Amino acid sequence: MSTSGIKIGTKRMNKQTLVVGDADSIVARANPNDLKHQEAKKITDRLSDLEAQLIYPVTAVVEAVTFIQRALNSGATAYGTAVEFIESGQVAEVDEEIYSRAVNDFFDASVSKQDTLFDCIVAAVAKKYGAEAIFSFDKFYQKHGFKLASEL
């Protein structure tokens, strides 16, 4: 799968393997006290070894930064995380097409309260760009036929 020519944020992707990240992976990487922190670090190292392109919908970044700021009460970590995504070029825009795909393809009235519209947007970005996997610890994605980054 070639992702050459897909514009994400301000940088062009030239890597073979595309992985879309969810907010839980951002929080796990940013918070050393998170139960998934070590696993997130191992997955990040593996993705680096694979030279995978890792992108996050802007909504996942906002969700993670808000959680870090509010629930973890760490304004400095929240700010640092937000700035990191500006500098990394790993942010995918969420436009009307992605939002529509999220609602129509993944979100419905019977969806679990754990499976949020934020998750549906991650899935829609992964579907649009043909991602090989999703960097998350959430089983929602496997239910919809996606591979998790831990499986790469």
C-alpha cells in the first residue's frame, strides 16, 4: 500500500505502513503512571522499527490533551503534548467527509457508551486513508475489522 501523495497536516507521507492513532495511545505515551504506558512505548518503538507513518485525527489530539489537562490535572503535559503535535506534522484534518463517514459507517443509536464518536472518527480516518492498523487499546476497532498496532 503506497501512501505517497496523501497530505496529512503539513507533511506528505512517504512511508509504506500507515497507522492511525487514538487518544488512548497519546495518553498512555504521555503519562508514565498509565497502566498501558510501557506497552505504548513498546508499540511506538515497533512502529519506528517498521518506519510506519503514524497520524492522529485532530479530534483524537484534542480529546487526549483535554483528558491530560482535566483528569490528570497536568497543564504542562497537556500543553507539551499539544505543541508536540504541531511540530510533528502527525495531525489529520477532520472534514465533513470524514465526519459523515464516522456517523454513517461506525456510529449508531445502539453503540456502547464506551464507543464514542471520537472512536468513529478515528475509524473513518483509517478507512479513508487505508491504514494498516490503529494505535489504540480499544477493542472497538477490531469489531469493525481493523488491526491494532500491537498486532503489527
